[in-house]
Amino acid sequence: MEQDVESPAGIRKPKLPKQAREDLPKQLAKKIQRYVQKDGKCNVHHGNVREKYRYLTDIFTTLVDLKWRFNLFIFVLVYTVTWLFFGLMWWLIAYLRGDLDHLADAQWTPCVNNLNGFVSAFLFSIETETTIGYGYRVITDKCLEGIVLLLVQSVLGSIVNAFMVGCMFVKISQPKKRAETLVFSTNAVISMRDGRLCLMFRVGDLRNSHIVEASIRAKLIKSKQTKEGEFIPLNQTDINVGYNTGDDRLFLVSPLIICHEINQHSPFWEISQVHLAKDELEIVVILEGMVEATGEHAHS
């Protein structure tokens, strides 16, 4: 879950950079549309995608990314279609061989014993692919085409099982819900700390199981215009939260205060208090680490 942090500034009056020497406006910035929602979902919609076939080239990831209701629907649909298709093949073999015309003939050797219609062929298809084997319907050794179809269904059934079960396992094991217990402070503050002007916010973990090798980084999302006049919407700028000193690597057993010093290298250095409240900017904070209980990589 990627969490953005709002930045209402509370500034004191010592000798400070430019943003600390201007009066804070009476009203905070107008509400703007978020780049990243509070629940971590990116508020970006891909439109006018012409080459949609590219989603099918990576069908596994496409299925994993689908919502649960669509994923379960496709899961049931794939198995049902497979069983129906091979059930139809078993029924077609019995029909073409004349097995359905000799149901009462004890001397006739059918391809599949006790197969008397499409419903029984469908049930035999399910038993074959799921390896249930009730023993009532069995294939005989007098049917070469049935033996070939049995081999084909066994191989394709194993492939379908591996693909669909693997897809469901990956989707279930995704540690998205683990991020729900990683919480951020509602607001960020700007104040003096150890004689330096700093942007600060707090992060904490509600669970007893820890996030191993946790690291944090932050981005400033703000449109900019280059010296050549080029307009760059939603430009991303790194916010240093301790990369040089190692403070970005966290031992998150208790709530921690993340600090960004506003100096000449900070993207906030040229932003005054007035512009800080009026500018359409957003801070996105990303916390990454490994879930101790499962070993899965999670980000918040």
C-alpha cells in the first residue's frame, strides 16, 4: 500500500530558509485529485491502449491481476469447458463406434464400459481429468482412439491444473493485506529538529511479526516546467529520507519518525509557505520489506 502524506506546515520563526520567512495563508490548499489514494491505489487509468493483445502475451500475470470475482469465474469456466469438451469427445467416440446402439448387447466390447450417453461421458471426463476413478466406467483395451484420447486428456489436464492452481496460489499468497497493518501518520509536519528545518512523518507496524529488511523512500509528485519551456506533468522527484546515512533502512518494532532535512538539495528549498499551501503537489511514501511469517516481499 503506497501512502501519500499531506503537508500542512507548522513553522517557527528562527533563521530559516525562504519558506519559513513568509506568512502561512489563512486557508490551506484546495483539495486536489490524488495521484495515489489513501488506501494505496494509484489513481491512474490507462486509456486508449491500442495494443491490448500484449495483455494476452503474459496471460498468467493478467489473470493474477484480475479481481477475485473474475478470477474465480475464469477458474470455474476453464475447468467446466475442459470437462465438457473431452466429455463430448468420449461421447463422439462411442457414437461413431456404435457403442450407443449396443447397450444391451453383452457380447459387444465398447470403448468405455457403462457409457450410455452424453451425461455419462461428461462424468467419465471429470473422473479421468481429476483422477477420481470410481471404477464403474473404465476404458477397454479394444479402443485405440480411446487410449489416445485418454493420453491427451491426462497431459492437457495436468497442464490446466498446473496453470490454474498456480495462478490461484500466487493470488492467495500475495501479501497485500499485510500492508493494512502498516500505518502512517495522517499529516506530515515541518518544524525544527536539532537546529535543522525538517519535514517529518511517522510510520508504525501494528503486528507482532516484523517486516524484515524494511526500507522506506519518498517521492514528490509535482508538475514542472523545464528551462526550455517543456511542461512535465506529474514529475517525480526523490525526497531524501536518510539514504546517505542509512536512516532509510528501518528496524520497525515500534513507531518511528521519518525525517527529511530541507536544505539546498531538497525539492522543498525553493517552495515558500504560501506556495506550499497553494501548489498542487503530493508526497508518496513507499515502505518495502519482507514479511517475516511468509517470506513474501511486501510494500506499503
